[in-house]
Amino acid sequence: MTQSKTMKHWRRCAVGRNGFLKRLGCAMSRALLVTGIAIATTGMAEAGTPEKEDLKFGFIKLTDMAPLAVAYEKGYFEDEGLYVSLEAQANWKVLLDRVITGELDGAHMLAGQPLAATIGFGTEAHIVTAFSMDLNGNAITVSNTVWEEMKQHVPHDDGKPVHPIKADYLRPVVDKFRAEGKPFKMGMVFPVSTHNYELRYWLAAGGIHPGYYAPERGDTSGQLQADVLLSVTPPPQMPATMEAGTIDGYCVGEPWNQQAVFKGIGVPVITDYEIWRNNPEKVFGVTREWADQYPNTHKAVVKALIRAAAWLDENDNANRMEAVRMLSRPAYVGADA
């Protein structure tokens, strides 16, 4: 992308609707644009033989890690002369830390992680990305107990809830919890995740205070003055944590909303597409040092991921069921197909 095109993009962001999520999306996309320009200028020469062939990539058990699984299973990495191993990580912090220390060559990351790490929010490191893995893909789910109380306030048409379901209809439930002296708790996956922003935006739009962060006071809980207490829970643990009663709902990517339905423990009430359309969700991230040291390897990885993404979309999504069966294996997501 040329500098002039980049500046035009920034101006579009600056003069658009003054909504929080749009400004946040613009900030993220600006960061990704700058990252892309930096990577493009790192090695202007033709891609040559990969400098490093044996690679280990990390991921979290979510369906949007699919490009990594497809590139591995379909042999796209090997076609580029790369011998890759894929390794599930416990949570987003562990994943990021292992990329920074070099234990992982790269990873499936939250779109906010490269930006947050680079500006020093949390663990400071210069993380770059050259590949967006997906847009949207999250939802907000509440427990069956909460839904039974919430649905009384939700408009219905022909016996079915009218979508999108607003947090306005959750507010009486939260008020009831408060009157009974009980905290209402919800899970999200990481402070700099879109899940955190989407859940907070949805709650606030319904008159429910999601809490403040106050790092200048040493408080990074995000729970100051909160009507609903939000806390971090790793994605694969969301259904079990809600089933145990530790949280009353959550915002997470798939398949962990559908798992709540499958297990009969919760009800997804809104997708993030209805909150923030086409938000940046996951990216493939590496350290800037790694990208500089292995430019040909980096390009080869991105080529394989682009092929995997094309395979997922080709022939009017005809390959999706094969991808679902692939991801349902324990080595990847491990949820039922």
C-alpha cells in the first residue's frame, strides 16, 4: 500500500461516525497498515529460500485458527519448504510470552495483541503481523438461569425472540442480583481482546456499567464502579466455568458458544457482528526481530496461510465441512463436529 493510500485510509477513519468501536477499529487497522508497510520494506528482494525451515507455531483452541490447521494438513507449509509443528497454548498471555521469548516462532493472536505489546501495555515487545486470520466470530452467551429471567423482557415475534437482543433486557436481571447482594459476573478472554470491548460496549448500551480501568491508580481490574464484574477466562474453559456457576455469561469465539448450546447449559444472545461489524479479530503474529531475521521464511508462511484461506472460501464454501471435521480433532479445537 502506498503512503498516499495509507493517509487516505487514516482520514476516512478520522472523519467517520464518532463511535467508540469505529475509532477503535480505525486505530487497529492503522496499526496493521503500518505493520504491513514495515514488513514490505524489510525485504524488498524476491522471496528466496527460507532461512529457517523448522518452525513451531502456537494457537488457542478456537475455530479461527483454521488457516494454520489447513495449511498444515493440506501440505501448504511443506510446499513452501517449511516443516511446521502446531501447538495449542493454555491462554493468550502464555501464547504471547512464548512468542516473545522465542519458544514459538509465531502464533494465532488477538488482533489487539501486536498493538498492545508494541506500545507497552502488559508485556512490552515489538510484535508485527502480515496476515489477518478472520473478522468477527464472537458471541455473547448467558447461562440458562439468566436466560429464563432475561427472556421475560425480550420482545417476541411468533413465539421467538426478536434479534438482536439488547443488554437492556439483561438489566433487570443484573438489578435483581444486586438487590439480593450477589455479584453478576461475566467472562472475556483478555483485556486487549475485541471480546472485552464488545461485551463492555453491549452492556453500556443497555445502561449496565461494565466498570473502569484505572492503571494510573494501580488498578487494572477493569471493575471500578461496575454493575457487572468482567474477568479473564481462557476460551476453552468458558462453558465449564459458567456451568460451575463461577460466571453467569461470557463473550468468546466459536465453538465455545455453540458448546454451551450442545451441553444444554447456556443461550447465545447476540453475535459480535451485530455489535461491531467486520471487526479485526485474529492475526498471525511474530516478533519484529524474527521477521527481520527470517524475511523469506516469513513470506513463505504468509503464502501458505493465504492458500489455506482461499481453500476455506473456494467453491462457495464447499470445503467448510471438511474443515469442521479437521478442527474437531483433539489436536486442534477438540469440540464435536
